[in-house]
Amino acid sequence: MAKPKLRKFDPANYLKSDKDLALYLEACLKEGGDDPAFIAAALGDIARARGISDLAEKTGMTRAGLYKALGKDGNPSFGAVLKVMRAMGLEFHIAPQR
């Protein structure tokens, strides 16, 4: 029996609309808890969906810097996270824990 050909799942392929991006990041924030690398990687997924080059231009960061900061081992500063979120058209909101 032939082995099925599997492809690695890439969330960036499914993030089409602004609503998709916001819901994905919200779900990752809930799932990731206190893991900053998980959140950075989620932002990286969104960045790839939106286009790294465009995001680099909007943030004033380099493409390489964005890949490094928003990769699975990335550790971006809070300022960089806010800059990236704004450039993506996302807002940061605070609410009491449920």
C-alpha cells in the first residue's frame, strides 16, 4: 500500500480576511497562555499570510528581523509586537480574565 503524501500544515494558507487574522490571534492568545514564543509564532503566521515584505516596509523592520522575531524561537520586544500588530491592522485590547 502506498504511503499518503502529507504536507505540513501552515495556518498562513488559511488566513484570508481581517476577521480570520483577528480570530486566529485571539485563539492563539487563549491557547498559548504565558508562552511568548507561541504568540510570536502566531504573529509570524499572520505576517506570512499578509506578506513579510509589506509588513517590513510598514514597520521599518527588515524582513530577516521579522522572520527572526516572529519565528518559533523568536522573542520580540513588546514594542515590536505592538508595531507589528498595528501594521497588520490589528488592535490590542485588554479585558478582565473570565
